[in-house]
Amino acid sequence: MTERDNIQFKDYSASQIQDKLQQCLDYEAKYGEIPQVTAVKKWCKSYEYRKREWEWRQNVAKSINFNTDYTKPYYNEL
């Protein structure tokens, strides 16, 4: 097990989350509702959502194989 595997979720401060939520509300008041802002508002309002999103990003990073050429088409390997 590496040090990277021992990383624990650390949430943002309440003031940072509140500031981000206010940015979203201001944006929607000025430009209207869009899916990206709706997602960030959901992120701001839910600790579990933030934690799951962080876990997802960690797993994406772990899935990267640095010895693989991802630009090479898959069908050539068949």
C-alpha cells in the first residue's frame, strides 16, 4: 500500500463552500440556470456528494496506467 492509497477526504471550509454557492446563485440570477451550475450547487449543499466526487477523482487517477499509450487505437491490439 502506498502513501497515495492512505489519502483521506478533507472537506473545504464552510465559508469556502458558502462563497462558491453564492457565486452559483449570482451567476444564475444574471444568466439563468445551466446544468453545470446546478451540479456545483448540489456539490455545495451535500457533504456526501462532495465526498463521492472526490473518491471518483481518486479512482480515475489510480486507473491511469503510465506505461500505456492511450493515443494508440484499441482495435490495433485485437
